[in-house]
Amino acid sequence: MEPSNALQLDPLGTEHAPNTLVDGKRRQLLQTATLAAGASMLGLSSTATGAWAAGSDKPEKTEIKIGFIPLTDCASVVMASLLGFDKKYGIKIVLSKEASWAGVRDKLANGELDAAHVLSGLIYGVQMGIGGQKKDMAILMGLNNNGQAITLSKKLADKGAVDGPSLAKLMASDKREYTFAQTFPTGTHAMWLYYWLAANGVNPLKDAKVITVPPPQMVANMRVGNMDGFCVGEPWGHRAIVDGVGITAITTQEIWKDHPEKVLGTTAEFAAKNPNTCRALIAAVLEAGKWIDASLANKNKMAEAIADKSYVNTSKDVIDQRIMGRYQNGLGKTWDDPNYMKFYNDGLVNFPYLSDGMWFMTQHRRWGLLKTDPDYLAVAKSVSQIALYKDAAAMTNTPVPKDALRTSKLMDGTVWDGKNPAAYAASFKIHA
């Protein structure tokens, strides 16, 4: 539930800058041109039908309603539709722009959406009954790694708080209540925010107030002083800089290089009833992710397409800088980041690693959202649809990692490998 003190703005309205592609006819021309260019580059027809669209392999449901939130990382789902990859595999993606993650959760649970671009941690929260009413969920694939950021208000930056250590120092000397925003209580942004604050000696549950705000409303809320900082996906971190209301304190890839982020999520019931549909959907989105990551020219076309009012509803420039790894922090520092948002990366982005899901559960346990340790591995195996993913990977010639667990080192030097999750969850000095 969003807080009462957050600005409730129309996600299609006044928060966002006017877009140059608002005219429907021009938008149709853009989509047609993008489809033709993408299809030509990939040597396929926009009306191509894959081998999995007939006989016993025919998708059980051919029209799939997929929800998304206005964020850069919805791109592979959107482009799978715009470039006609869905048609190649005998399905039609019907995109549904949603206003909040809570709305996505509820519509997935009640069947209004078949699948969604959704936070990894949200899926596990619903699975465990801590992020809404308990329901068995499924992750079909990962959609992206990296590409989120923690923003601090310009007012804090003017007082010297420009990163974790300087923020902690200011908070220690200034005894007022500090407010930070994330996008969903069990989601990725909440966990990145909590992890970063704690790594800098700030207990997010005791030393600050944390509120929930939908991604497109973050910048407007910061503009009117509703929060001191927020964690959200792009393009809203960059938008805060462009609008002069915030600065980037840290990118999430600095917290965890190539971290899991959004996934293609659905219910376990939908995946069980529609395996052929799920395979086709995964294959279509894999091809779109591969297309986006293939070249800077493709990224540029993608940025132009999703900037449209129907999708992210912002200026193309706000999207395309960081999608190409060109970062600025709003204080004069610029850099080229090799760990920018990735949608494919030879399939490493997309494999539904068991260890990724287990990590979110360890953090839910760390912060008291889970009261006891679950059977981490068993839950992850039930949620991650690895068999369906491997079928789709074979259809698209996507490499598959040898191990469903991966090893990562996070910003505080801790190493996560998925092998002893209960001990890992209990190992942090700052916790609930």
C-alpha cells in the first residue's frame, strides 16, 4: 500500500515531461519502422511462425496479457511485442501498463494478468505470504541485471551527504527523522536500499522511516520534499538529476555487480496449465533481450520506442544515456560504466538462478519479514521454472549456465554462493 503522504499522480500525466512521440500515427510509424529494422537485422519476418506453434507444441493460450511498470527494464517485454518475436513463436503479447507493484501483484494473483515484468523479491514475497496474500508463484526467466540507483535529494547533497559514509555522518549529527522510499516492501529496491544503508552503519528499520512509492512518482515526491532519498529503477534516477532535485549516491551494480533485478513472473498455476505458452513467451523475450544487447544502435532504437507515452513516458535522452553506460551523478562527476543494464549477456542475465531467489529470502529473513528460516533451496526450486527455461533456451540457441547456483561478492565484501543461506542470513551485524 502506498503511503498517504506520497503524491498520487497519474502515471501517464503531470509527473512526466511531454514526449515528442505522443501522436498515435507517429507512434505507429515508429513501431512499424522499428519492427522492420529489427526483423531485417535478425533475418526474420514479423509474421514468422516458429516450430512450437503447431501440433502438440502449440501454445495453450495464444494471447497473453503481460503487465509492466514504466521503467527502462521493461524493454525486452515491450520489444518482444514491437519487433514481432511473439508472432514468431505463435503467441500475441498484449501489454498492460500498470501504476504500482501492488497492482501488478494483485492482478497476477487474481488472473487479470497472465504474466508480468516484476520485481524478483515481490514474487518471493507472495510465495512466502509476506508481500501480500500467499500464492504459489513462478519465475520464468530473468529480464535484466543492474541499472537501478539510490538517489539522495539535492538538499542533502548541499549539506555534504553525497554517498553512504557522508549520509551516515549527517544523519548521526542531525537528529531529525529521515525518510527514504522504495517501491515494494519485499522487492529488489527495498533490499538494495536496506543493504546499502546497513553497510554504512545505518539501521533502515530503526534509524530511518521507509515508505513505499510507485516508480513513476519518485521524482515528484522528492521535488516536494516527501523523502530524503529513494531507490528505484531507471530512468527515474537519471530523471531526478535532469530535473535538478537529486543526485546519484550509488548505483545498484556497485552494491552487487550483475545483480538479479526484474523477472518475467506468473503464478505456478498458469505455468503448470500453459507450459507451451510459457516456452514460447520465454523464447520471444530472450530474442528481444538478445536484440537489445546486440548493438548501441539497437539500444538507441529501444530507448526511442519505450520513451513513448504508451510505455515509460519520458524523454529519450533520459533513458538512452545510462542504457549505454554513460553515467553522471548530478555533482559534476561523469563515468563510463561497463556494468550498465543488461538484458541478455549471452544468457547470463536470463537464467533463473536458484541462488538469486534464495538471496532475497535471506534478506527477508534478515529484516524480520520472514520469522523463521524456510527451506530456501526447496522454495527456490518450486519458483524458478528451470526446465521450461532450458527448453526455450534451446529454441533460441541461448547458452545455459552449468550450475543453478552462482557466486557473487557484494559491496561489503560478503560472498554469497547459496550454499548455507540460514547462516548467511544470520551473519549480518545490522538486522531486524
